[in-house]
Amino acid sequence: MAYAFLFFLVLLADQLSKALAAGLNFEYVQVIPNFLQFHFTLNPGIAYGSFADAEWLQPTVIAVTCVALVAFFVFFLKIAKDRRFLRTALIFIMIGAAGNLIDRAVMQEVRDFILVSVGNIGFLNFNCNVADIAITVGAVMFILALLFVDREALFRFGRDKKKDEEAVREAAAELDGRAGEADNDLGAVPPDDTEKNG
């Protein structure tokens, strides 16, 4: 339920913010000088407006996005419920994909209004939206989960290793206890009552 609430809440924020930006038609509204502005644009292409004039782009991106959403959702359902960080990462990725999918399906282009500018570095100057931010957050979380955070991560945090060590020690102690019980059952001789009295 919490994941569904998060999904629809952020998706709604994405669609409402796009509608508001389109209605106000932002023209370079400064938020953080030389870094962040509100500037509304329509992007018929993909990242950085690539392939904007390609006729095959929209149906291809829509089809690929639909397949990806189904795959991510199935993956989400198969992940154990206690792996919350990884499941949350997938939710954010699906939110972003769904948000831009709605734009492409309805308008054949994506509404962007958050303009980020970092000096003269080309790839750090881009227009985006809430859906793009959700995908980015989800992708970063997904990588962190696979590398560090998730219980099956490649490089787990120290606290996870300590838990594993404690679990191993507990299991070893339990096995020792069972082995002792087995020895008593097989080879232990009960003390003689006469020896006790003597």
C-alpha cells in the first residue's frame, strides 16, 4: 500500500507540475542564479532532444517503455518485502517512466520545465521534469542497492556483515548443542545409584 501511495503521489506531482508549467509558460525564471531556472519546453526527442525529427521515435520509445514497466513491475513483485531500499528504487524508476510515457502517448512529446546549467559543460546543461528526477533518483538508489545497501549487495555495509557473523555463531552454537544431545543419546551411561550412595 505504501509503495502504491508513493507511486501515485509522485506521478501526480509530475503531471500537475507539467500542467502548471505549461499554463504559466515559464521563460527563464531564475531560481538559483547560473544554476537552476524554470524554462518550459516541449521535447519530442529523447535525452538532450536527440532524434527529435525521427518518425519512428515515439512509437519505439512508447513500446520499449511499456515493456520496461512490465519487466520492472514483475521484478518488484518477486523481490522479498524486507528488501525495501531496492523495491523503493524500482518504484521511482517506474514513476519516471510512467510520467514521461503519459506525455508521449497523449502529446507525442515530453514537457520539460526545470533547466539546469553547470558552466559550459555540455552534458550538465539540460532541461528536465519531475519524472526525469524520479528516474535519476531511482537509478542511483538501484546502483547503491546492488553495490552496498541490499542484503545481497556486492559490497555490503559492515553492519550487515556483523549480522551475518552473529547468525553464523548462533547456528554453530545450536549445532554444538544438538551434537551434545546426540552424544548423550548414543553413548552416555547413566550413573549407578550405588555409586551415588557410596
